[in-house]
Amino acid sequence: MPNARKGPEELPPLREVIARHGLSARRGFGQHFLLDLNLTARIARAAGTLEGICVIEIGPGPGGLTRALLASDAAAVVAIERDRRCAEALEALADAYPGRLHLVPADALEVDPVALAADKGLTGPFKIVANLPYNIATVLLIRWLRQIEAYQSLTLTFQKEVAERLTASPSTKQYGRLSVMTGWLCKARIMFDIPPRAFVPAPKVTSSVVTLTPLASPLAPAAWEDMERVVKAAFGQRRKMLRAGLKTLVADPLPLLEAAGISPTSRAEELDIPAFCALARAYRAMQ
């Protein structure tokens, strides 16, 4: 007979777990613990159906979101945690959900989540669901976008201003590099906001939960490296016309812009994603 699953209500309160293990949040780890189990359950629901899914969580902390993920129908949860104090605190969860929680003491910046799961004998489909440390959130996102085909979706908590950049449209002040690289490969949607008071310690900003669902194919063809270079150069001097801004990429941007069918007097914030893809293809053709 299989082991009976214990729900979050049968485990010690998170504040007790924090006190028992001395889990004061560390600024160097970008830690802001989310202790409201209603909110963590809402984040898990925002990820959609988890039945049969291997969920990857980054920075579980004392395990509030981890509890919600384990209480779902997820096949397994891989929790990657750099702070060894938190890894010890999560052991009770591993005992409560035998064989379903896989704790990995590692820095998320140094591991490939899918390869790590495979090393543990876990197979997809994969979803990432995480309350990301603010100080590494965008770096991790860009890494995951590069292998977005490996995931069914990403459900992530960002600072609200970052979430707005991820979902921004052309000709808005939020539109930039993150908007283009994300929108090229995913459909991004802000699900709901989380006020600062929900976290311990409370950050100075509101957070937002964002779901990113990979498109069946990129919005338009282009190579990742070319897109990254073109977009970075274009937005590096966003107030300037592209004929001036792209000089950090090529000595004379005019032939590049002409090949892409883009006016040299345009500004980066005015271009839609297919236009950036055309610019990336033209850049590749000139190499």
C-alpha cells in the first residue's frame, strides 16, 4: 500500500520551521520568504495542470511554495537550493512526500535544471515554478529562454517592473530587450500581484507572478545569438535613432537597416518583434 500523502496542514507552520532552523533571510541570496500558504497555492494553480509533470523550483527557502507543489498532482518536484540551512529545513517535506521531492543543494546559476532532473532519473514534461530571488531572476530567465523548448511553461515571481517589461508592447516605456526576447519565444501573461507585506522580510516593491508559455515556433525566424546582439545594441541607446544606436554593432548601420527594410530614423522602442528578427537575419547575412 502506498504511503499516504500528508497535506501542508499536517506539517509545522512555516514560521516555526524558520525559527527552528535559524532561517533569517540573507540579502546575498536575494531571499524574501513567502509564508502565506494561500498565496503559494495560488502560484501553484497559476502554473496550470501539474498532473504527470516534473516541476522544477528554484530557491524554495523554507518550503512554502514547495508544499503547494507537492500537494498538487505533480509527479515530482526538484527543489534547487543554494542555502544549505534551507535544504535541512526541507527534509521534513521530503519525508512527508516519499519519493516525490528531490532536494538539490546547488546554485541555480551553475546548473542545467533539465540535465539535473535527468541525472535523478526524472523525465519530462517539465515546468518551472519559482519565487525567484530578485538578484538573479532576469539572468535565469534568459538562460531558460535559450532552451525554452525543454519546458511546457515557466511560472515565475518577479519584481512588478520586470514583469511589466516582459509583457510590454512596442512604443511603451517598458518595452525593451526583455520584452523582445521573451515575446519572440513565449506568450507572457501577468497572473496577479503580490504585495510586499506577504514576504519576510518585506521587499520595497510589489511582485508579480508571470506565466510564460512557449510558442509552437518562434514568432519569426532568427538565430538566438544574432537576436541577442541586435537587440542589445538597439536598446543600448534607445533614445537615439537606429542609424546611430547600431554603431556599437556595425560601423555603418545603413546597409543593415536597408537590408532589413527598416527606416534608419526609427527608434528601437518602435520596432515590433518580427522587425528585430528581420534585423537579426540581415546581420547574419552580412557576417
